[in-house]
Amino acid sequence: MDAYPTCRYKGFDVYPLIYLFDPPREWHERRPDRSYSASVLICQEGMPPSNEHSRIFALQADHWESIGIARRAATKMAESIIDGFIPGKSMVSA
């Protein structure tokens, strides 16, 4: 994880977490091009990421073809969570 947040949004620090996605496959199947999946860690601004000040949300979407695209998608999702646009996901309790 990066030492500094990627951005700050409405009193929260946003840390995109990007993972190399390697789907399970049979030995005879072609290896797909490299793709990435993502999660986002959101914590209260200025606080270190810890259990009482932050939450991690997984992005439930397709996989992305580059780290940059995955990072932008994670940041956009964090903004939507903070704004309350995604049902069932909230930073109110953090």
C-alpha cells in the first residue's frame, strides 16, 4: 500500500489497492493478457489506516487492463461511497 493517500475527498483519505488478477485455468488454456482487480481503503483524513478509522471495499466489477485504469475506478468508487450513492456501503460508522 502507498504511504500517502492518492487523494482526499470530503474529509477522507483514499488509498486504491490494486491486485494482479490471475484467473484459475486448465493447463491447456491460453494465458489471458495481464489484468487487474481492485479494492479501495477509505479512512478519516489525517488518520493512519487502522481498524477503527478505516474500511476496505472491494470493487465488484470487471477486471481492468492496466493499473492506471484500475486505480481511477477505485478512486471513483470511493467518491461514490463517501457521497452515499452505493447502497449498503457507507463510511458513516467509520
